[in-house]
Amino acid sequence: MNPYQENGADASRNVILVMRIDPDSDAEDNSRKLQEFSELTKALNDRVVDIITQERYPDRKYNVGSGKAKEIAIAARDKKANRVIFYDPLSTSQIYNISKLCNEAGASCRVMDRFQLILDIFAQRATTHRSKLQVELARLRYELPNARMLVSLSKKEERAGWGGLGDYEDSYEQDIKKRIARITAELKKADLEEEARRVYRHKNGFFIVSLAGYTNAGKSTLFNALVDEETESKNMFFTTLIPKTRALLINKRKILLTDTVGFIEDLPHFLVDAFRSTLEGIYFSDMILLVVDFSEPAEHIRKKLMISHETLWEKSTSNIITVLNKSETMKPAERKRKLQELEHLIYNPIFISAKTGMGIQDLVNKINENLPLLVTKTISLPNDERGAAALSWFYDNGVVEEILYGKYMTFEFSATEDVMARADDAVSKAQ
């Protein structure tokens, strides 16, 4: 059995959240992190029955102090907690030591950290073969550095709180490495197929627009508003794990709009690496709509924008429109003040409300203005069956303006440079 997984977990669990706070850290920043930590549990329908904090530097054995660790164990017993979740990353030995205290106090619970919580959320939301492989890869990369410690702990007579480690063999580390290699190879093959699809879409005149931003900013609601469709858009983190793509027309230009997984602070590198191919779908977009919950306090928005930029801007050369969502909740003067305060992090801003529809048409116009320029050329096709067949190709691959009919069908054709490079061949076949 995997020591990071539970047997027969209920649909809803009692959880205790633990956050150790560095003495020299910012109080407001810690408060925001704690709130976000609590919000994460809602994605799994868990109930937070207690929140325990301690201001101190990390303890090697328990992360928190030994007295606080015993307090956590007693709280887990008294409040019948199924999970004790630490904000800070825990080592394998720390998980073991805290689990042992809980077991001795009479509590039956799983001890885990925030990374494992996020990974559980991703595992629950993964429905495609590729996304399941990505989650498994992240889990294996997390386990690998601790593989030998797991084997050592599994041989101890006391296996407190692990739910039954099972008899791990000394080959456990090698088994993990082999599984990582196999999954990596399979994902590389999938990435090549995805890249081929991107190239095909561009050759056929589609512009790729991606929705990105901090999780729970309203990306899925905006996606619904733009494509006139109902996809899941709940008030919780990571409602979108598998990118959704739909086609729409903006001023006769063919757009493929993709809703992507949201960003989050301190996202573990194991998870970022495993889902890098998904993020690259954003990097290679013609345009990125960076969605922001503009109703939040300015300092929270600043932090989330910085996290989004760190994720996006290192590789992205795409145009970025900053979509200031939920702007209907404030007066124009407050919007202006916030925008001025954050203007160094906001480019091409637009105020919208994905929920009410406010500003959606303005956003559509802005997308049209910022898409890559089209090349325009006058095309003449014979007014016969072969010309009609060729005309269908032009409609499929670009923008056809009003046609003048006579011996020839003459029209202005606008398309990307890739498509325009193939236009002469289409005309030649029609002659």
C-alpha cells in the first residue's frame, strides 16, 4: 500500500490544520496563507474542526515544538480528526514521529502536508489518462528522495499511524525510478502529439487563446460567458484540472479558447514539473487572458499577480490581457484607485464581470485588437465547381470578405502567414 494514501476515506472528513509561523514573517501574509490553506480543504469537501498555529522556527523532529505536537495529537483524538494537515512540507521522519504521537494519544488519523493535500485534489479531479499519469509522476517524484527512509521505517516494529505500511523491499527506490522513467516516456509521447495538434490548428487558421490566473479567480465562469457553454465553475480551488478547449468566432476570426488549471502560491515543484506540458499549452498561446479577482484587497491581488507572472512570463512571448474580474462589486473610483496602485503588474487591463456579463463585449473587442495581424490578399477563383471547392478551403482557413461574382469569384482573403503561404496552391488547383 502507498503510505501517502488512505483506505476507505469518507466523502467528508474532519481535518485539523497546522501552520507553523516563522517569527520574522509578515502577519498579514500569514493570515492570507492560512485562509487559502483552509479553502483548499473545501475542494475535497473536508470539514476543518480545528486550526492550530505556532510561532517558532522549524523543529527537526516534529516541525512544530514537541509540546505543540502533543497538543495536536490530543486535539486529533478529541475532535475525531481523520487528517492532520501541516502547511509546511514534512519529511518522512516527521510524518512518522507525529503519527506515532497521534497513535499513542488514541487518535486514528493520517498526518500529511499541504503538498499531499494538493496532490489528493489533483488525483480526485484527474479523469483523463494523461492527467492521471501527471498526478502519478508528481507523487513518485515526491516519494523518491524519501524511499530509503520509508523502507527503514517500515521495518520498525512500531508502525504508528501509517494505516499499515506493508512490507517494503529494498528495491522500492529502484521500482520508483523505473516507474518514473516509464511515465516520463509515455508523457513525452503525449506531448509530441499535443504539439502536432497545435501546429495543425495554426496551419488551419486558428488563433490559440488561453485563460490563466490564480485559482478561483473566475476563469471557468468567464470561459462559459465567452463560449456560451456551461462547464463546472464552483467557488473552490482547482475546479479545472484538465484543460477545456472550445472554438468561437471573433470578427470572423477563428479562436480556440482554453480554460486551464489555476496557479497557487508555493505550488510544489514536483507538481509544476509533472504538469509542465499542460502549462506549455499556455506558453505557446497567441494570447493569454490573465484573470484576476479584482474584488480582493489590493495587497492580496498584488501577491497573486506576482505568482502568476512568475509562472507565466519566464517563457511566454504571448500577448497578455489582464482581465479584472468581479469589478461590478466596487464603484468606478475604487477600481481606478486599485488599478493605479497595481499598474506596474497590470498590462492591457479590462474591467469585467463574468457573472453579470459586464464588460464582456469590451473584452471581445480587446481580444480582436490584440490578436496577431492577418495578411490580406485579393483572390480570384474560376466561377465553376473547382472554384467552389477551393472557396470552401478559404472559408475554412481564414476570413473571406464580400465576393464579387462574374467569370471569376473575386474577394479579399485575410489569414495568418502560415495559411497565406498555402493560398497560392489552393488557387492553382482551382485553375
